Amino acid sequence: MLSSKASCNSHGQDSSYFLGWQLYENNPFHEVENPTGIIQMGLAENQLSFDLVESWLRKNPEVMELKKGGESVFRELALFQDYHGLPTFKNELVEYMAKMRGNKVKFDPNNLVLAAGATSANETLIFCLADPGEAILLPTPYYPGFDRDLKWRTGVEIVPVHCWSSNGFRITMFALEEAYERAQKLNLKVKGVLITNPSNPLGTTMTKEELDHLITFAMAKNIHVISDEVFSGTVFDSPGFISILEAAMDRNLENTDVWSRIHIVYSLSKDLGLPGFRVGMIYSNNKTVVGASTKMSSFGLVSSQTQYLLTNVLASKRFTSKYMKENQKRLKKRKEMLVSGLKKSGIECLKSNAGLFCWVDMRHLLSSNTLEAETKLWNQMVCDVGLNISPGSSFHCSEPGWFRVCFANMSRGTLQVAMRRIKDFVERSNFMGRIKMNYQQNMSSLSRKLLSNWVRKLSSPDPNEHER
Amino acid sequence: MGLLSRKATCNSHGQDSSYFLGWLEYEKNPYHHLHNPNGIIQMGLAENQLSFDLLETWLAKNPEAVGCKRDGQSIFRELALFQDYHGLPAFKKALVDFMAEIRGNKVSFEPNNIVLTAGATSANETLMFCLAEHGDAFLLPTPYYPGFDRDLKWRTGVQIVPIHCTSSNCFRITASAIEEAYQQAQKKNLTVKGILITNPSNPLGTTMTRPELNLLINFITDKQIHLISDEIYSGTVFNSPSFISIMEALKDMNMEKNNRVHIVYSLSKDLGLPGFRVGAIYSNDPTVVSAAVKMSSFGLVSSQTQYLLSVMLSDKKFRNHYIVKNQNRLLKRQRKLVSGLEKSGIRCLESNAGLFCWVDMRHLLSSDTFEAEMELWERIIYDVKLNISPGSSCHCNEPGWFRVCFANMSEDALELAMQRLKSFVGSIEKHNHQESEKLRKESHIGKWIFRLSFQSFNEQDQR
């Protein structure tokens, strides 16, 4: 009756990533109205710098009013549906993107294609680069949304490139080759590798070495590299951000084949904190890709009203410089608050310098080194501790026990509450752990049985357990 | 192995059709009443530019809507963060109220059954993804909007099988035409998943009759397939007979909750806001709504725009005022085009909706062929300097029909277009008269020569 796409599960919406959100929606934390509710730490949003944007808007009311020099531009904008995008907007965007990369890379506005968010940009690129049944390699852990965005309607497969904590989850040549071979064994034609740099969920920027591996690999296999750089404006610490194009330029690859196989995806949702405005883009030096994706952007154009607003915001160079600096400062402070808060609970994070989240090591809190234990811990975190954090398995991490914890989508006060709750939880777990250890050593079998029932009752949130 | 996908390198985006080529020619030499009075007048763009002043007046009186404010407070932050694919509830409510009003409140819509998308372009493609597999087919009555070849087929892999409609009955859909199309699809081993109609029709400018709607409902019920009713022009019905939405037809057949009928809507035509990318899917099938909602992630409507329009469309007084005034202006403008064409001896299909007329230029063709239609179209673009859309680009199976838009230019530009056309037709008639005089003379001389040569021939024969 309906298509298989409509009735299947490959939209990925049943993953725990999205389930956590649902639980949060049912019982959301509010400092005043619901102080025991679930704190949302699973949403990679940047809420730290709105005041800067709002203050600019107050000083420039014409822009929201759809006026220019006192004259209304409403009509012009209402009619503007050219899929090439507002030229002035694209000019501002490429300048902004270049600035973010320390002006080490220059972008041509004619190679920029606007899309309704990076979600749309990523899907469109896949439609352009791969046929149904072909495959894209993705380093793990990766953003859960990719399972929907890259695969669902395109029919393209994802083959993971496994990365491990043993080397800070860095991409190795070995891992790339191994993934490629795995794809071959599955009879999947690999069309490209998609990286997220800075990484979601790791919060790290890629090293020059990693980028070089990727480029060399892409050259050897004659495949594409898609670099999702949506978090490029959230790099708040050293080492600095190296864009894939910068790495390619450093190797003088501008006039070679691989240059036309490198594509960047960007969006204003993370840096400027404007996910609601749906502003994404594809950048490519490949004319055919630009041509095809421009036409495909018909299916997800950016509202001209929004293009106009942001053209003017980005045109103010003083504002963008101030914003970039201040935003990064605030992100850094907030991340440090999270990291030190977790440390007080004996929890370490992967060392990070970007993003709106930390990749948190909770392996030592698992009852066993298994996926089941991770899910159990996640359940406790959401339902017991009241924090919606995202389990590593939802990011296809190959090692259980890692969690992504967001820090930029809440107030300082809320983050403090969250840290306290974790501390309490860890202390409770330690206490329970100590009790367990003691009774194992000293108790008789009967006492052991009684005590273990009592312990179970205390630590289990699930009422059903009692009915067993 | 192809480096790029087949979709990226093929031509099924349909962009090479004459529909789009005419636009390109216009772009190279666009008419401007001051800067380029001899340029090409764009009459191939179905836009509504007649009622912006009403919107601008409203905006001036309601600065909060455009300024992302509510009761004096800035809600910028709230909107900037709002990316829920369920859409702004206030907007969906306002939209369904607007849609109901356009249908004379004879039907009502549930906000939970509406899915917002970045334009009807996105809505139509999304519905295809939800209802059909790669390789399945949808039946579409001809003539139809050329963009469907891209929107419905390109990335979805769905096929379009035409339901041929002809001028003999004013292009109305008949049972035999639908059956024939269905058989055609079967012959090609295509699984038909549904029918897609545009009501009011683009390019015909007519609203569907009740018998047509009932016929379609019965057919899809019998074959257990879907019906998509693209009603994006529903707010442009300016004359009788009044618009009957598919929902109204279903209601009258007591099939209101039918879950195989879906509507597509947009604010691009009625409100004249194609740049804002506001489209919607309406369906009574919760699975379709649910899948379409998730797919809408690939083309959400900007929250800034949702807010502006939620305030605007919640204003009942404005809504009523706009609908009535807009329709009046469209009526006037259509009449101007029709009478202007009449003066050139050109007739239009009788229409009561849309932003264009379906114009009969068959008598201007040098022959009843599509080549002749292309010839005529080229002359109209390059010599007359009017970009109008040839029927073949709309898959019309009779040469000589053209879609001519009337709502996307000033009244003066329309007048100028009519004058140019008059001169052109006059020159054709003069030319034809001269040609036929020539032919007549030639034919007279020819007969005389023939008689002469025949005699000599016979003489020779008899030698």
C-alpha cells in the first residue's frame, strides 16, 4: 500500500538517540516549574551566544522588517525562488567560511549550493555521488542522523570505519583499508568516505595526518571525500581547525583529479545557533556536482526571507569577528565546566577542542564490558539520574561505555544541577558497590540472599522487576 | 564505474525541456518598461504578483510578525531553535483554517494531519517517496505542469503514465482515458500506485467538475490505489463554477476519512510567496503523515517564515479580505488577456481559475504537428518577444495549445504583449493571404501548364 521507505525502520527514528529525546519531552527539566525533570544533554545546540545576535538585530531593525534603505524589499524577496540562491548571501557565506579557516582557503560563491539545512545538503550530495546499493565509508563513532540522512531515500549503504579509544579514535590508514575490504566482501561499491570535522560526537578536530590519510586513500581508490564541517565555527581551543581543502592545497592538489572529488558540507545551525532557519550548503569544485545539486536543491530551498536576514548579519564584518571570538570563548568556558564537573565524579572525557559536547568515558561505571550494560547505564542516566545523554552505541561506537554529553544547550545553573546529579549517582553506585563487595566477602548464604534482594530493590527503578 | 550517480549525470531533471529553455531566453533579454522596452515579456511564469500591496499593508500594520516578536517580547531565540519537523503548531492551525476558508468552509482540516514542506515541489516528491517504489507508476492527466517530470520522477525513480485528455471535450478527464492509461501501464509492466491530479488545473486554468472527481474516486477505490490532489491553485478560483476540493467530493460520498486521498498545498500561488518555500501535504493516513513528517527533515520551512505566516493567516479579517480581493483582481486580469487575445482572433479554453490561460493557436500552425508548434513558439519568443509555454512541454497531445500567464506582470506589460501579438497575427494573416494568393496563381498557371504538357505528352505517347 505504501512504499517500503514509508513503512520500514530505516529512518532510524527508533534508535535510542531519538528515544531519549522522547523521554525528555515527556518530563522536561525546568529550573522553576519542574526542577526534578530530565535535563536535555542530548541536543547539540548552541544557545550560548544568542544575545550577541539579538543585540545586532535590535541595532539593525530594517533587516527583519524586510527593508533596505527605507524601501521595502518584501515583493522582491517573496518572488525570489532562484535555486542559485541570493547572490549577496552566497558572497557573504563564502567570506564567512574563509574567515573561519583563517583565510587559508578561499571559496568561490559559484561553487556553493544552498540547501534547507545540512540534513538536506548531505542527502543531496549522496544522491549526486552514489547510486542505490552503493556505499559510503564513515568513521565511527558518527552522528546517528546519518543513518537516515545518507541512506533512507537514497538507498545507499554505510560501511563503518572502526576507530578505537586506544589511539583517541583517530582514523588510521589501516582502518580505512579494512573498511574498504569489508565493503568489497559485501559486494558493495564504495563511492566515497564521509567525515565530520570537527567530529560529532568526539568534539575533536582532525589532525593533518588523518586528513592526509583520507586524501591519499581517496586518490588511491578513486573515490570522493565529503567533509561535513558544520561544527567548524565551534573550534574553541588548539590545535586549530584544518579544513580538508586546506590539507589538499598543502599537497598542491588543486589541479588534480581528487580536487574535484572533495566536497564540503556546512550549515549555520551550530555556529550561529540557528537550526530553525534551515540554512545549509554544499561546496564543491566539481561543476557537475554543483550543477546537479543546484537543481536538486529545488526540493529544499532556503526561505528568501531568511537568506535576506542572514546576508545582512554576515555582511557586518565587525559583528562576525566579534561573534566568532566571543562565541568560542564561551564554548571553551562551558566545556571546561563540564569536564571539571565530570572529573569531580571520577569521570574522564576525551580531550576535545571543538563542538558542543564532550565524549565521555563511563566504561568504569558499566557492570560489564557489553552493549547491554551500556544500555542499562543509559536507562539509569535518563530515568534515574534524569539526564538525557546519548549512548555511544547510537553513534555506532565499537566500544561500550562512551557517552556524548552536550554542554551548550542549557544555562550554567542547569549544567551545575546536572553535575551534582551525576556526582550523587556515582557516589550511590560506589556505595552500593562497596556494600556488594563487603557482603560477598563476609555474609552467610542466607544473609547474602536477603541483602541482595534489598540492594536490588534500592537500585532498580523498574517496578516490573518486583513482579518477577 | 561512474564517478557520479546516474541521477547527477542524466537528463531526467527535465531541465532541457522547452519550458525551461524559454526562461533562459527571457533571462538573456528581459523586458523592462524603461530599460529594455523591446525585451522579451515573461508570460511563462505562473506567479501571482497582483496582490502584494495587500500583504505589504498588513506587514506594515503588524511589525511584530516580521520582527520575530510576540506581545512586545522577542521570540527570536525560540524561533532560531525551533526545528521540530512537526511544524509550528500555531502555523499549522492558521494554515488549515485558511485552507478551509478557501473551500468555503465546506470541509475542515485537522492540523495533525498536515505536514509542512519547503514548497509544493518538496511535498510532491515526498509523497512519491511515501507511496511508490522505484519503478512504480503514477497516472497524470495531460496536459500537466512540466515540473512534475522532475519533481515526481527524478530522485524517486517513479514513472509517469499520461491520461490523455483532448480538446474535443475541453480536456476533461474521462473514464475511458483513465482506463486506457492504466492498461498502458500494465502493458509496460508498471505497477500503478496512484493518480495525481492538479485541481484547479495547471495549465488549463479550470476547476474539476464533480463528475470528474467522482469518477476518479471510484476508480482509485476500485483499483485500491492512491489519489493525490495538487490543490495549490485553490485560492486562485476567481469565477464560477466554484471550486470543489477532493475532500468535499469525498465528504459528499461519505468517504471523508478515506486514507488513500492526499492533498498538496502551497502558499506560492494564492499568496504569491514562492520565495518563502511554504508547502504542505494533507493526509488522513497516519502512516503517510508520520513518514512524510520524518522526510520533511530534508526540506523544513524556516521557522522565521512559519512565524510570520502564522500571524498573518490567523488574522481572520485579513484572510477574508485577501481571498476576495485577490480573486477579483485575477478575474479582471484574466478577462483582459482573454479579450486581448480575442482581438487577435485567438481563443482561450474557458477558465475560472489559475494564473494563466490555455490558449488555442492551432489555426496559426503551418501544419498540425509538433514541429510546427515549435516553429511557432520560436517565432513568438524571438520575433514577438513573448515567452509563453508550448503545449508539448506540458505533454499535451494536440499541437497548437500554449499556456499564457497573466498575473506576473503589470497591466501595461500585458497590453503591450497583446499589441505585439496582434501585429504578429496580422502579419501572419497577411503572409498567409499572400501565400494563398501566390498558391492560387501558381495553381492556375500550374493547371494551364499541366494541360499544355498533358497534351504534348499524349501526343508523344501516341507517336
